Amino acid sequence: MRRLIPLLLCFVLSGCWDYKDLDKLSIVTGMAFDRAEAGRIKVTWEIVDRSSSPKKEGLRSRVFEQTGRDIDEAAQKLSKGLDFELYYGALAVVIFGQDTPRAELRQWLLDNREVRETVYVICAEEAGELLLNKEEDILAAYKLRDVLDASKDEKPLELYKAGDEDDG
């Protein structure tokens, strides 16, 4: 009986309790935040388009925008229109527009356990515009990441290094 209990515990405690099937996720590669009217925030997501075959046509993306009081409200609105749950594990860049509440947005990103702390942070005048895909066969967020990786003069800012002194 004493040997049976550890054996049963091995079966019960093994496995992936939080496993997520990639076929049932909307993979986010880039996010942008802009200020909207009445103190609201406009969130732009670049999501991998899984309707086309990556082997034949390469990776493609779709860009979605939603407005809400905060990221959670905007994400909830977006999720209603998507078939799958948003997954932030492949997030390459986060773009903050001018006049966005960076401290609370950064805190949301740091609190989300799927977002890597080494995601690149960019500040731009119109953040959402940077995610609009001009070249159909290249994901805009990954292209931005590659440009930042290749920059030799200055290392880009990573999310976990972004301090409160740059809030505005």
C-alpha cells in the first residue's frame, strides 16, 4: 500500500495542467497603444493569420483595433470577434503612442504571465500605424524586432528595464 500511494501521486500530479493548443490560440506578435477620446485607450494588435498556409505563402498577419477604458476591456471586445483566445507568448514589440498612460499599461504587460519581459518597447507618435502591414509576407512586429536587433549603435529598451521616469 505504501508503494501504491507514490505511484498514484505520480500519475495524478504529472501532465500539463495549463496546456494550450496552438491551433486554438490567436497569436499576438505586436501591440500598440494610442490615446483615444474621453480618456480611453486604443489598442492595436497584430495577430498571426492562420487562414493561409505558412509553407506556401509565408507567415501573414491581421491587424485589429479596439478602444476601451483599459487593455482588459479592449481585449474583451476583440475576443468576442475572434474564434480563439489571445496568446501573448510570441509578442515581439510593444509600441506606446504619445500621451498614453505608460505606467499602467506597462504594469498590465508585466503582470500578464504570457508576455516575455524582454519584449522591445518603442515610443512613437502614432503607435498603431507602425503595425500596419505594408508587405504582406512579413509580420510588421517581427520586422521591427529584427531592425532593433540589428541596431549596433544603441540597444533598444526592453520592457522590464522601462522605468517610471519616462512616464508622461
